[in-house]
Amino acid sequence: MDPKPQPRQLNVELGAAESEGIYSNLALIATSPQEFVIDFARIMPGRDKAKVYSRVIMTPGHAKMLSTALEDNIKKYENQFGPIKIVGQEDKNIGFRQEK
């Protein structure tokens, strides 16, 4: 009988600058067979220009794991706080959206 594998502990370091976080209201996603590139940007109302503040590059497998983790956390959030409403989604052509 094989013993159960012990959970691995992971220590994550969060620097002072990174702990401040970056606000983003626009994500641009590009893909290739090897990677997903996600640019997190901010656009101000009435402006036609956005600035990218962070770029995250990951493998397709990691992107899928991120998607699963986000879905799980959104469900937990909504169970605790109620449904998340997306105001004006059909009116705006910017922000976080799924490519068709």
C-alpha cells in the first residue's frame, strides 16, 4: 500500500512594490501555439488611448489552470456576496471580454 503523498508547502514572496497591485479595466490577450500573452491596461473614460501596466506570459496549460481558478473563485465570491453584475457590457467595446 502506497503512503499518501504529503502536500507540498510553497513559500511565496511578495515584494513591497508588487503588494500595492495595479488597477486594470482592460485586458488584451494574444495567443500562439506556445503561449498566452495577457496585457493588463487601463483606459480612462472619454479617452481613445489605453496604457499597458503589466504583461503576463504563460503556457496554454497555465492559462487554462488560471481560467479554472478564476471560475472557482468567482463562484465562491458569488456564493458569499451574491451575483456579480456587469453593467453596460453590451454597450461598450472595451474591457475584459471573450473573443468570438
